[in-house]
Amino acid sequence: MAARKMDLPMGGTAQVEDVQIVRRKEEVAEYELDDGSVIRIANPLMSVVRVQGQFDPMGNPTYFVFTQTVQLCVKSEDIMKKPKENEVRN
């Protein structure tokens, strides 16, 4: 793919190259909270770019990854849920 210039999140501008994701294996974290709720969180990659001419101390290329946090409440106590229309709670 063709290189392009991009403003980096850390400041400055660098030449980067888009890198396609060819396989995904994402783990979802699940947390039980002290109020009885259970939430699941995932951070899937939206895109990846390789910074041209930048390498880590072991010589590996430097990448910037762009993610989106996805959160889902999979369990909560009924008292914590939004009341249904016309429902009265004591």
C-alpha cells in the first residue's frame, strides 16, 4: 500500500503505511462488580498503521493501533434496571 503522512497521537507527523488485518482472535474480558452486575469489555482494532523508519530496540517495526472500546452489561439486578413504562417501584 502507498505511504501517507499522518499526525501522530503523540505529536508530530510521520510517514505511515496502512496495514491490513488478515486474521482476528479477540478476547472479551468479563468483570463481576460488587453491585451484582456483570459487564463484558472488548477493544477490537479498527485500523493499524506502520510508522516508516521507526523501530523498537530489538529492530521490530513500530505500529500505531486504533481501537474502539465496546462495553456490554450482561447481568444486573432488577432494581438497578431502568423502570419499564408505567412501572411503579417502591
